[in-house]
Amino acid sequence: MIDDQFSPADDNSTEEEKLEKYSGEVDWGYLKPHYEAGAMIYVDPELDLKSAGMAFAKDDQAQVKAWLKSGDLVQPCNLHAEHWQKEKTQFKAMIVRPFVLAQPVQK
């Protein structure tokens, strides 16, 4: 479970340490409020979650836009949410304020 009691922005760790600290395995119930707030980003399983997190943390807009264009990053829709709820999907998630990046755990 991700400990999001404290904001990563207030943390004096390196970017890599923050990504590691604010990462973990969660269920859909944890992600649902972030999805509803428009703050969840789906990360394709073929893309390394840590690489995606680092691009967000370093504000690498060109890389993020390229991944959005290619479909490697997606803002989920209601169909995604319904499927994840029904399937009780588990995710690897990472907080990179203001977003939560989420990638389904491969079974």
C-alpha cells in the first residue's frame, strides 16, 4: 500500500527515492477516488512504470506527450473503471503529484 499521508513535494529525498517511497501495489478501491478526480494515468504494461514516473517528476513534457500520443499513457474512461471494478484488478501505482500513475499487475 502506498503511504500518501505526506506529500512527495514536501519530501527532501532524490526523485528516484521519492518514486520508490511513493510506489506500491494497490487495488481499484485505492485508485477510484484518483480516477474520479481526473488524476489517474494508466501506464501500459509494456512501459516501465518507474521510467514513466521519472518523466513526470522531471516534467519531461516531450516524452509524456509522445507516450500519450502512442497510447502508452492513457487517461482512463468509465469503461476502464467498470472493468477494473468488476475484475478486482490489482495495480502497481506511483504517486507523482498531482497524478497517480497506475499499471495493472501482470498475472
